[in-house]
Amino acid sequence: MYRPSIIHGLRLYSTKSTRKRELIDRIIRVDHAGELGADRIYAGQMAVLGKSSVGSVIQHMWDQEKEHKAKFEELIPKYRVRPTVLVPIWNVAGYVLGAGTALMGKEAAMACTVAVESVIIDHYNSQLRELISLGKEENKELVEIIKKFRDDEMDHHDTGLKHDAELTPAYNALTLVIKTGCKAAVWLSERI
Amino acid sequence: YTCKAAMNSAGLNNLFLGFLQVSQRIRVGGVSASSAAWMNEQAAEDRHTLPEDDDSLDDANKGTEEQLKHQILEAALPFVHSRGWSQDAIAQGAESLGYSSMAHGMFPSGGVDLVNHFYAQCNTRLHESLKTTVNEMEKNPQLKKGTTTFIADAIEERLRMNIEFIDSWAEALALHASPRNAAMALRNIGTLVDHIWYHAGDRSYDFGWYTKRGILAAVYKSSELCMLQDKSEDFQDTWTFLNRRLSDVHKISKYSHDASSYTKDFSQVAKAGIFTVLNIMGMNSKSRS
């Protein structure tokens, strides 16, 4: 007898509108998780480097991330999206990452910023591609928001490079580890 | 239509469905009338309201297959009283619409598809009804209810929708409990509690989203089970049970709130004690001038 897999059962009434729904659900969930993580990373960095010479730079970037997070927190109930279960974990992990890299020095903190932002930029770009392919006009609001945030993140990335990120000892290894961690976090938050 | 189906897409399934529909329509209304009715059905409604309400144009074939399944399940519901939540009921439903009873083959999971259809339909009805209630409360502030009352009324309304099939509802829940169907059952109750909380005013975006819905799901499930063996007048026992559960939840949340403020004060006292000891031992070098 033909026994469909569970996925088939869940998608019994899948249509274009449910696919779009699922895509938007996934996008907003992971973006909120990302901004939450970024907010906590900068908080950790400020806790250590707040009074140093890069304190004001980090503060400026942190304020922008706070804006981003607030925007997604507004979008979650608006689009009836489920937030990620791992919110408490990202809270802690982000702070630890920020404080940890800041303890390694100013350059390491900037390197962490560069690594995280480059993953986020690629991520936002692929989301933009998906949304635009689904319909630029229908998803205009989300497309505009993600575009603006992506541009902000690119600024952060460049700021990090400008402030001697590449002078960190073991720059390549550090950024590789952080990038892999971020990609894993993104993968998880998209699903749960 | 059959030519179009063949040109358009995935194989025999669609061809079969198309043939079914065409044969039914021709039998009912003659060729030109049936094609006119067909055109009307294909016109999609554009409803651009909230993003959550957006139902954009579906793939033509996918849409009609869904519509057909929907129609058959809808027609099968009256037969549940006599045949239970089974493929038999679906077959009867298909026959009542003029299709062959073999159409139950479109539902490989059998009776549980019927249960899910009914559950989803009730959820949608509740969603519409709660939306209307919220709109009315906004227009007329006198009608405003407290959150707990709103939730109690919403659960009662939703449970009352089960009364129609209360005799066979135990069978439906048993089908949902089976591991194969558990994922879909979880999705059903998830949608339900999400609707209730959203309309009750919850706009949370952190872990509280999960705790709130988890608690409500537990309350709803226990009330549903209570209703299965309730023999009182108009299910009064169930509503009393529901109110007791909700007041328990209220009590627990109040106590946990009190407890957390208690621990905050306690931690401050403990900190002060530790610093005193450090000062005495001379180890608190930070606050030495």
C-alpha cells in the first residue's frame, strides 16, 4: 500500500501561497535570531572594550543592530511568524562570543564583527533573491527592509576591516571558526 | 480540459482528476454550461488585506486538485456519524457528489485526512469568529473582556464545534495519537493556540511565545478529553473544568512572578553578605581607596 512520508502529509494542502508563507516564516525567524545574536555580540564586546578607543565605534554599530532587532520584533507578530526556540541559547552564546573575542583584543573583536557580518550579508543577499523571485511587488515591504539592513551590515563589515581586523593574530583561523559557527546557527534557526 | 492537463503537467493523476470533473460536470450541466462554470471557478479572488490573509493565485492544476479534495472531504462529513472517521466515509462522500467511490484513493492516509480537514476547518472558523470579536471590542469599548475571559470564551467556542461529532471524537483523537499522524496533530493544535493567543493580544517574540502556547495547548487538550466523557447538561462540567484549569494557570504565573522578585531581593541580600565578609577578610581591594 502506498504510504506517503510525513512530509507529504504535512504538505497535503501545499500551494504557492503556503510555500510563500513558509518562506517568509523562515526568513523572518532566522533574521530575528541573527539580529538578536548580533545585539548580544556587541553587548559582550562593549562590556569589555566599552572604555577603550573603539568603544564609540562599537556603540554606533550596536545602536544600529538594536534598530534592526526592534524591526524584526515588530514583524514577528505582524506576519504571524514563530520565533526560534533557541532564543535563550543565542542570548548567551552571542554574549560569550562578543566578550570572548573582545578579551583577545580590539583587533580580534573587529575580526569577529567582520566574520559575522560577512555571513549575514551573504545570507541577506540570498534571501533577497528568493523573495524577489517569488514576487517583487507582493513582498515589497520585506524586500525594502532586508535591503536596508544588508546595506547597514555591509557598512559594519567595512568598519571592522578599517579598524585593523586583519591584524589579529590567527585572523584566518578565527574568522573560519566564527563563520562556521554562524552558518550552523543560521541553519538551525531556519528550522527550529 | 483533458488536453490542457496533458500538456501542462505531472501525469496521470491530474488527467484522472480532470476526467472525473469533466464527466461529472457534463453529466450535470451539458458541455457549454460546464465549461462556463469552470471558467468562473478558475477566477481567483484577490484579497489583499493583512499579510497573513494573502491568498495569491495558485497553480491552476494544484488549485483544482485541492478544491476537489476539499469538496469530497466536506461531503464525507455527514457520513461520519454512521461510518466513523474512515475511508468508508470518504468513499460515501465521493459517491454523494457523483464521483466513483474509488476517489478515496486520493487520501492515502485514510480517515485521518477527514479528521484533519474537520479540525482545520474548525480552526479557520474560530479564527474568523475571534477576528470579528476583536473588531467589535475595538469599536465598542464596553464589550472589552479581560485576557483570561477572552481565552476561556475562545476555548469554549472551539470545543463547542466538536459537539457535532462528539460521539465519534474519541476515535478521531485516537487517530491523531498514532505516531504517523502525530506531526499533523501537533500542527493542528499549534495553529489553534496561535490563533487564540494572537487574537487575545499576544505579540511576544521571545521564548514566552512557546511557554504561553504550550500552557494553552495543555489546557485545551485536557478540556477536550474531559468533554469526551462529560454527560452533564450542555457540557457544564467541561466549562467548570476549563475555568478551574485557567485559574490554576493564573495562580501559577502569579506565584512564579512573586517567586522571581523574591529571589531578586534574596540575591541582593546575599551579595551584601558576601561583600561584608570580603571586607572583613581584607580581600575586597576594589573598594579600597
